[in-house]
Amino acid sequence: GAVVSQHPSRVICKSGTSVKIECRSLDFQATTMFWYRQFPKQSLMLMATSNEGSKATYEQGVEKDKFLINHASLTLSTLTVTSAHPEDSSFYICSARDRGRVMNTEAFFGQGTRLTVV
Amino acid sequence: GQQVMQIPQYQHVQEGEDFTTYCNSSTTLSNIQWYKQRPGGHPVFLIQLVKSGEVKKQKRLTFQFGEAKKNSSLHITATQTTDVGTYFCAGTSGTYKYIFGTGTRLKVLA
């Protein structure tokens, strides 16, 4: 299957600082990437949909000025958590869909980023 | 908005027993996908169902899509310790945006 690389896998930052998370599709072009947030033992909550070359679409309740998403190329999307606070601590996961596949619906997930804000 | 619920939330089974998780959507789905997430890992795609009443099998796993395309199930026959993890369904009503179910966490006791 296709590979999505997410970096970093773990990050600890001080309250008030910003953290950037990268999501790369390594062997395919991704028209659309999705960013999820997962609290311990809970489901994946969709935060935003990122389309190459256009603005991200944020889900209701997600602050777009706090969670900045950039999808500058067909292989890279970034999520920046700005002015992070302890309540932003969570597991963030990206997923991508291959524009070349016929059904174009199977999602490939990155390994996730465990963010801890202290 | 669209909601996708799964039951049960947790299931502990003895190795060799069967296991089933059920997925119910508040809206009609165009297709549904199933994922498995191992503890500490990321979701891994298992299968996609598209047609009403569709049944697909992968070795000991049987996936079913309801006739009304609002529910789905995953059945594992003769569970093994390697089946441990959380199983999520994820459905879409026609866009590329998938809503994940609440998940069922499976523990298999050896």
C-alpha cells in the first residue's frame, strides 16, 4: 500500500510556543489530506480537510487561526498548532488519498504525532 | 450532523471465540470503510464496502453492509491474540470526507 510519513512522531513543547507537524505522501500524489485529532481511547475527530493549492476546510468548532493548515504541494501538508496550551495535548494524525486510484477513496494514515504541551 | 456509532465500546473474548462489532450511521452512506488501530499505532485500512447488502471476507474477517446502507458489521471468527486492537468503521455520504465511528476495543485473552 501507499506510504504516508508524518513527522515528528513525538513532540514536547512549552505552553505558548508553536509546533509544526508535517504529513508527506511518499509514493503517490494526494489531492486531499485530512487532519484528525484523537484523545486517549477515543475515536478520530476530523479537524480539517486540506486540498492542494486551496484553503483548508475546517470542521465546526475547530479554530482555523489556532490550527494552521498548509497544503502547498501534492505530497505535503502541514499542521501548525499556534500558541499551544496544555489542552492541545493530543494525538494528531493525518491521512491522504491517492489521486491516481480509480476509486480514490482509500485513506492512508501517517504514524501520528503525540503532542504534549507543558 | 452525521454521526456514526459503534457497539460494543469494549469487548473481551477468550482466544478462539468469535467477535462482532456493529456500526450504525445516522444518515445513508455511499460507502463504508473499516480500519484497525493497534495500541499505540495508527489506523490501518481493512476494507471498503459500497453496495447495499454487500458481504466481503478476508480470511477470518467477514464484513457486511446493510441493505439500507446505514449500518455495517465486522465479524471475526475464532479470534487470535493478533486481533487485539480498536476497530473503527468510517462512512461517507458521498464526499471524500469520512466520519469515523466511536470504535470497538477488542481484547483477546490467551
